[in-house]
Amino acid sequence: MRAVADESEINGPSSVVKSAGRVFEVLELFRRTRRQLSAAEIGQALHYPKSSTNALLKSLVTLGYIVLNARTLRYFPSLSLTQLGDWIPAIVLGSGDAFDTLTEVHAATQETVTLSVQNDLSCRFLRVIPGSFPISLRLVEGYLAPLFTTAVGHAILSQLDDDEIESLVDRANARSKRKSDRIELAKVRLDVSEVRERGYAILYDALLPDTGALAVPFESEVPGFAMAIGVGGLRDRIRRNELSIYRAVRASLVRHHGRKTRAQGRGRIRAISPGQTASD
């Protein structure tokens, strides 16, 4: 079972300035391949003209963000590139490590675990740990999922104030080309209210048929970075383990971040026996 974003979903709308978009497309290509690449390989993978590829790579080498092996004529990102964003996780995620939480939740559930952030009217998957089951939900990092019709989207919306939500709905409807695509504000408010009351979002058959996903709000230390931790897999498996999956996410958030979800202490979470995982 696989959900794969096409190039437009990962790289964004066509309104992106071409030169800026290409820089990040090259860097994302290195992230995916994790090896040295020749100019020909880069141009072929990204469908760039030879002259444009060579000019772009030359500029990035001059700026010091990629290096050229003079013997093999292959390129690779420099360590200077890592310094551009090495400070961001600590600022956005706070003192705890969100990636440790994802690893723990994956170990407890064996399902696909994700960290998503709001990206205008979508949710972008920043980190994906694939499920361990033979049939698991498969997603790629960078994939854009709808904000209003997914569990991670509902978890993210629950962190926004009502005026922000109404503004997002208005913007989505202004972009809608078909009447059937319009978003009902009353329905969104109901979905958000349920997440705030329960502490997590849960949806079935939303992103793909026969799948389910549970998402817990992850409040960033920086305003404007509403995020969510999601757990997805086969519908029947998620439904069977819904509450214990939530307990696994909640326990890890408390352990690493000192954060309690809104449903903490309301008696809606069943206990897990010692040594038992959420998928048992």
C-alpha cells in the first residue's frame, strides 16, 4: 500500500521562481539519493537542460554549498549546507527531540509514524518512519496531504484559533473550481472541536482506501508552526488499537517534552499491560 507524491506535490506550485526552485530541487535530490552525483545524472533526474544544470552547479560550488570532486567530476553537498538549518529543530521543536518521540511511537505501534507541519492549505510530511507490518501505509517525506480532510490536518487545525480557521476555509473555497470541493466551515468547526475535546484526531479511508490514521497535535515553540504526530496503517488495525496508539504517543510526548494532551486524565485511555505494545 503506497501513497507517492508526484513532483508538483513535493516541489510546490508553478508560481515558484524557477531559479530558486531548482536550487532546492537539486538539494532535495541529494537528500533522496545520498550519494555523489554527476552533472549529467542531476540534469537527467530533474529534466534540466545541460547548460542550466552546469551553470547552477557552478554557482552552488562557488557559494560553498556543494563541492566538486575534481577526479570523478561528481558533486556532493558541503558541510556548510548543514549549518544553514542546524539551529531550527531546537527552536521549533523545543528542548525535547520530536524525532525520538517518532522512533518510540514506531517501536510501540509498528505502524507508519509521521511528523507533519502546516503548509498553507496542506500538511507537509517532514519525517516519515515506514511501518514494519508486511502491509503498511507508505508515504514519502515531502508529501503534501490535504489540511481539511486528513487526521494530521485536523490535529493541526485544532491548534489554530477560530478566526485563523475561518480565514483558511475562505481561502480554500476561493480556490475551489468545483462546488463539490467547497469546505463547510460548520463541519470543520465540529471536527476541530472533537479533536480539542478528545486530544487526538482519527479518520478512516481519508488519504487512501482501507487505511486509518490517528494524529496528535504537536505544539511548536514557534508561533505559526502548527504540527502533528501521525500514526497510520490498515483501517482495521488502527481501529482495533486506536486508544492504545494514542496512549503511546501521549506517553512519549510527556516523557520527552513534558507536554500533556488535552484529553489527559479524562479516563478515555485504556491501560497497556507491561511489555505490551499498542499493536498487540
